[in-house]
Amino acid sequence: MITASQARSMAETRWGKGGTHGYRTNRKGAFYYSCSGHGGYVIDGRCLSEAETAVLTEHISMGTNWKALEIYKLSTGKVTKFRGPENYRNARYCAVTETWRHIPIFFGEEDCDWAVVEHFTTIRILGVDRDPIPTLKEWYPKCLISKTA
């Protein structure tokens, strides 16, 4: 699973550095950040069930899905770096001790996609109680008809 600092780095790359504030969630691998320009959920796809992955992939546009490349140190068994799709080409690593793995990362943006995340999964920000239905009616009216998870 990605760590909070890795998720924060991804959030800041996507939504802007400075003034970032993190919120705890109820699931390992799911994070919520408010950054200088925007914010929302950063979710390691490995923490989702098959049904949750399918429904998030269906309802959150492909522009908000991101395949991260993970450098995995074979010698220590620990993840050392993540690289997003914008910098695959320039990535260098030692093929003997490290390997790349594709990791699905979902971004549920704070204005609309958060409602898809909270409606179709059990992921929540701790201490925050909000109703996703009004946001879904405005942004994703068709997904209210097709709730499968």
C-alpha cells in the first residue's frame, strides 16, 4: 500500500503544493488531502474490492484515474519511489535490485468525485458525515440508477 507521504506527494503533484492538509480515513490505502489548488481522495487501488474497483473505474472519468509506477527494492522488499505517467520516460533504476510495478491510483476530486467514492464504497473521512446524494444528482445522475456496490 502507498504511504501517507506518498499519497500527499501525488495529491500535491495533481492539486498544488502549499497549505496541504490531510484528513484521516477509515481505510488503509485511502487518503484525503486539501491542497492549494484543489483536493480530494487519493486511493491505492489495491485497497479496493473487485466490485469497488469496477464501479469507480466506470463512474470516475479516465482523466481522474492514474497508473503510478512503483519502484520496488527487491533487496529490502520496500517501496522506494512512485512515478506518475508524466515522467515514465525519464525514470532510471537498477534492473538487478529494483523493479517497476503498475499500481492503480484513483483520485476522487473534492467537488464531485468524492460522492462517487463515498456512495459506492465504505471509504469515509473520519469525523465527517456528509450525504453524497445531492452531489451525485448534480454531477452523476446516471450512477444513482446503476448502484452495484
